[in-house]
Amino acid sequence: MEKDVFEAGQYYHVYNRGNNNENIFLEEKNYKYFLEKVKKYILPIADIYAYCLLKNHFHVVLRIKDKTDLPEKVKEKIHLPFSNLFNSYSKSINKMYGRNGSLFQEHLQRNRIENESYLKQLIVYVHLNPVKHKFSKDFQSYQHSSWRSYLSSKPNNIDRQFILELFDDVENFIFCHDERRLIYEGVLNEINLQDE
């Protein structure tokens, strides 16, 4: 399957995992460092709507800025800031932990988001990822996702206004997450009962 090419003005679900399913975040400070790299390399070219960082993989939902808003040097090579992010983070982790070789799987995964309905589903999916992968029983208290940024009035790097308007308001945003969590937990409980 051919990968989606990054294009100006388009929405994407971007994700990757550690090479051979290894952890890409080895301790707490790595999560913050990765987000600093995202701020440096990705925020100049994209609006970020959601993210979730798990020990061995991550998800980011974003929109590449319009061509007129992109820095001149990346207008024709939008993939470069992503390469710079992963190369920079990988080199730092390799140096810090005395490791060699590839930290991430070979290619960054990206799927174009074609409509608002799918965008809303992805926002919820990304925030529920810690529960899905059993890193946390409660996605609301998970420290390494954008969930809490939506409930805060403090300035941050998430484009909250657009997404909250997409969900109509913060109450519906919360409701959609809770509804999906309940459905998800029901499915998980049903699967667990069948496994016993």
C-alpha cells in the first residue's frame, strides 16, 4: 500500500512505534523531550489536534498548514520536519542510553483524514489509546496525551478551539469520549469473559 504524501492544508493521523516493538520512551523525561522536539519541528508546519505517547508507540492528529503559511524551505518537502524530529530524538536517545541503530520502525505511518466525522473518531481513539493498550485503566488521568489540554484554560500547543467547535462544546467532547470508553470497556470485558 502506498503511503499518503504530506500535502499542505490536509489532515493526517501520524503514528509510529519502536523498532522491534522496543520502547521509545524509556523514562518520564523522554516524553517531555519528545514534545519539545514536536514543538520545534512540527508546530511551525502543522496545527496539532491530539496526541498520545505510549511507551512503545505514539499517535498524533494534525493538519498541515496552508501553503502560504508554510516556511519557504519546506513548501515542497513537508516530510523534512518529521524526519528531523525523529532523527534528532533518536540520536539523543541513542546517546543518552548507549544504544545504536534505529529507534523507530523504518517509515513514519500517516493516514489522510478525509472528513470531520473520521477526525472526531480519531481524536477520541487517540485519547483512549492508553486504555486500549492497557497502559492505564483511566485515560483521563494518563499524563502523556492531549486529553487534559482540552479541559484546561491554560495556554498550550493544541488547537483546542477548532476541535471543541467540531464537537459542539466541551461537554459533548467529554460525552463522546465517555460513550466510546463505555462501549470499548464493554467490548473488552466481553473479550475477557470469552478468554476465561
